[in-house]
Amino acid sequence: FLLLAQGHGCKDFEGMCCMNLSDHLESIHNQLRQLND
């Protein structure tokens, strides 16, 4: 899951993956949950 989150994070957020991923991991997880739903 972490690799998936990082991969989609860099693609979806583009520049945001350069920031602290830990701060955005929750947001990324929420987006992945929405995509799964």
C-alpha cells in the first residue's frame, strides 16, 4: 500500500510528493479510499 500511495501521490499531486509525504499520507489514503469506493 505504501508504494502504491507514493506512486499515485507523485502522479496525482505532482509537486506535492517533494514535500513531507507523511503529512499528506492521510489525505492520499482518503483519496485512495474514495477511488476504491
